Amino acid sequence: MMTAPLSTDLRRRLVRAVEAGSSAREAARRFEVSPSAAIKLMQRVRATGSAAPAKVGGYRKPLLAGHEALLHELTMAKPGITLAEVQAELTGRGIQAGSLATIWSTLRRLGLRHKKRMARPVCKWIHDLV
């Protein structure tokens, strides 16, 4: 679980304490926050001039965005294609495919089908084991 950002008021008090001469660690002890939180806050203030927290969460573009036509082509050319085969095909074309879950979610979002399990074995006694 991720912790919540420090409050704006606490951030201001930490910055003022450090600007008044305290070290980041001393200010952290005084305001009962972790030393790393105070140090990172001061690094952020020095780099950006602001004590505001960074954006948390938000939308991230899908990893396979822009390759929808290729995924459609692959699944239509070989109806029983597995996720691992799709991943190998994409990697072979120089496309960073990500995990099998990434490929699965992209195919699902596009409404494309793929093989969900291994092909049935040829021998009956093997079939009974599965």
C-alpha cells in the first residue's frame, strides 16, 4: 500500500525549518516524518522551487497502443494463436510486448480472440489425465 503525500502545511513547515538552518534529518525528527521524506522534499524544492506533491495516479497509454492492426492480423491469420505466440511474434518484429497479461488485456479490449489452453493431446490415455 502506498502512503499518502505529506500535507501542504507540513511540507511548508519542513521547508521553513530547513531554510532556517535545520538539517533535513533534524526537521524530520521534529515533525515526526521519515528522514527520507524530508530529504526528498528538500531535493524537490531545490529542483523545482515548489514543495507541492507530484501527481499521483492518472491515465497511462496502453503499451501496445498503435499496434492494433498487427494484433488483428495475427489473430485472424492464426485463429488458435496463444498469448506466448503473439508475444514471440511481436518481439520478433521489434515491438516491446510486455507480459502475457498485457497482451491479453489488449486483445480483450479490441474484442479479438486467442487460444486459451493447450491443444488436446492425441493419445486417449493422455487425454484422460488432462
